[in-house]
Amino acid sequence: MNIILATHNKNKVVEMQNALSELFPDVVVMTATEAGFTDDIEENGATFEENALIKARAVSKKGYISVADDSGLCVRALNDEPGIYSARYAGEPKSDEKNNALLLANLSGKNDRSAYFVSAIACVLPSGEEFTVRGVAEGVMLTEQKGEGGFGYDPLFFFPPLNKTFAELTTEEKNKVSHRGNAIRLFANELSKRFK
């Protein structure tokens, strides 16, 4: 089973390969580049699911099972911002440092610091069938960064069940509880319904 993941990020490919290999021992997950797809994809959807589908549809022209994800942070006191604009919240060029600084500034004086990470995964099968899944992780935004790991908003995102920020978790710990880990497990389950 060959799957093309609409990313150039090899870490995401390894993560997907590991998650799927338990259900599909012969699975091979490729980056878009490895499958010969080099076009830029304009993500102009209004939701995580729409953006993931735009990317999956774009690479589906290669004839493989095509998969893409879109993820971000939603902070309730900020009307679910930064949402689909999480990566470029503070503008271009994108910067985790500037995004975190802007988020803290916008949260200043807010009592409700609850937030959730979302990961939407879209799949387009060679038959043309499409489906999406959504993984979520609930947490609270801190007033200062804690932890050296992770990326993006991880140092500000406190996960109460483990009493740590996402940046303080090991990769293994994070994969068990994160929005992306949850979404990948849901995706693997949906795919297995169609190929078992």
C-alpha cells in the first residue's frame, strides 16, 4: 500500500508510517516530493478540514492514496484564534517566537485561558472517495513558556492530565495525547475499514 502525504516534512512521514504500519505492515508513506509532486498548494479553506482536503486533492493526481493534515491552536477567549492562521499568526516570515509573543499579548488580562489544538487529516482514495477526521487536545495557555521540546505554541500549551506543557513531554508522551496523534489513530481506523 503506497500513500502520498502532502508534505515535504520527513518527520511527519515517519510519524504516519509508524502509526499505520501496525495495521498495514506493507505500507509505504512518501512525501509529496518523493512522489514527484513539487507544485505549490494554496490553502484558502475556511476550516482545518477544508485546507487538509485542498492539499490531499492536489497530490491525488498522482494516483496514490493521498493524505494531508492541517492543524493549529484555538484559544477560546480569542474567538478560537489563531485557528487556521496559527503558523503565520504574527505575519510573514513565519516565526514561532513572534507568534507566541503576539498570542501572549492578545491574552493579556483574559481570565479564560482554555485552548485546544486541532489536527484535521483528509484522505482522497484513488476511487475518488474522500473522508476527514479530527483529533483534538484540550489544554490551558500559560503566561510564560515552559519546556525545551516541541515547536510552535507547545511551550505555552499546558496539558493538565500530565501536568506539563507539550514542550516538556517526550516525543513518545506527546504522540500518545496530542491532537495529531489522536487524528492519526482515527485516520488509521477509518482507512482500515476500507482496506481490511
